[in-house]
Amino acid sequence: MWNKCQYLFVECKNRRKVVSSENMDHFVSMLASKSVFGNCGGIYITTKSFSPNANISAKKGIEKGLVLFRIDKTGLKSLIEKGFRLFLEDEFDILLSKI
């Protein structure tokens, strides 16, 4: 993963509401616009969850070649336990197995 992504953008949200498709569309658009500088990846972390439409928006970005991870309140525990690097390497392996 570290060889594929020259830049890694992280967006963290601590909101009372789930992440909407509008929020995810904005993040995906930002990642796509930054790709002119090289390959970049994105991590969207929330203390809540992602709406079904937000997940669809994220999957569309992934299908376009973006490296995009979604971490919700259940994934935060694993992120804390494993540490940032190991958690992302495991998630990247899972992402690659689905392609």
C-alpha cells in the first residue's frame, strides 16, 4: 500500500449523525482532484457510521481507482488495538482481495 499511495488524506468526523452521501462525495471529489500530484489514498474516519448511499459513493470512488478506506465506530477499536500502520495494511489486503 505504501508504494501505491504517495499521499494519504485523512478526514475525521465526530458527529451525531451518520456520514451522508454528500459528505462522502465531497471527500471522493477531493481525492480525485489531488491525484494530479500522484497516486493518493484516503481514509474517512467517523465515530458514527456511514449511510448506505455514502458507502455507494465510496465504492464508486474505489471503482475509479482511488484507494479509499472507511472506518466507523466499530473499526475504530481495531485501529486503536492494531495501530495505524498494521490496521491499514490489513485493510489494504482486504481491499485488494475484492478487486
